[in-house]
Amino acid sequence: MTTRLLIVADTHVPTRARQLPEAVLEAADAADLVIHSGDWIVASTLDQLESHAEVLGVWGNNDPADLRARLPEVARRTIEGVRFAVVHETGQSKGREARMDAVFPDLDVLVFGHSHIPWDTTTPAGLRLLNPGSPTDRRRQPRRTYLTAIVDDGALRDITLVQL
């Protein structure tokens, strides 16, 4: 079986954008699973994404108590044989690969957010680190972004950084 992923983070609705971009909602409709690595800001964004697809999400440092009550700090799930975890923060970029290898030795993929900077690397131990950036707040990036990917037959493939 194939699982189509939409990977987003740092949506910051309504503080950085009044609503989720239409392209994100269309991508959610095409996805089997939405992975969101925190900083939703309001629970209505979670509700909205859940109305489009199943959501695997965590709370971020800017999320209030109602979201923290609904979401874990770290979420884990095996998808088509690939072991995923989702967190909001991983700390500074320097040394990230080594730190995440130590913290998550039993994973294949770690999705994170916080920086609004897209990131796609593989650690020395083989852990894939993915940050989709932000679809609503580009900060120092040229564009707002999110990721799409496919998981099937024990592999993560077709990872695409979508620029808005």
C-alpha cells in the first residue's frame, strides 16, 4: 500500500496568516496523512486539517494549552514499515545530526519544525531529518514552503519541497 504525505509546520494561523493557503488544503485533500510539527497557534487549524485528512501532529512552543491537551510533544508512528517521529524543536542546526541520532536511535525519519527553514539531511546513522519550512511565514527564506512525500514498501520517496 502507498501512503501519500503532506508535511507542514509553523502554520501560525492567524498570527502570521489569516488562513491556511489554498494550496496546502488542496495538498491535504490529496494526502492520506498530514504530518504537522507544531506551532498551529489555534485549534481551528488542527480541526480544519483533520477535515481534509488524518493528522499526525505535535504541539510547538507557541501553542496554547488547548492544543497541548490534544497533541503530544513527540508523536511516533510506523507508516508502511518506515519508523517516523514528529517533534517541534531539535535545537540549533550545528550538531543536529549527531544529537538526533543520540535522541532517536530507533527511527528512520524525524520531522521537525520551529526554524521555518526547510531541511533535508541524513545523519551518519541513517536517520532522515525533514523540516518543511512554513507555508505561511517565510522568515529569511525566499518562499513559503511545505513538503510532500510518498511512503511505500518500507521506503520514503518522492520528497518534494513545494514553494508558494
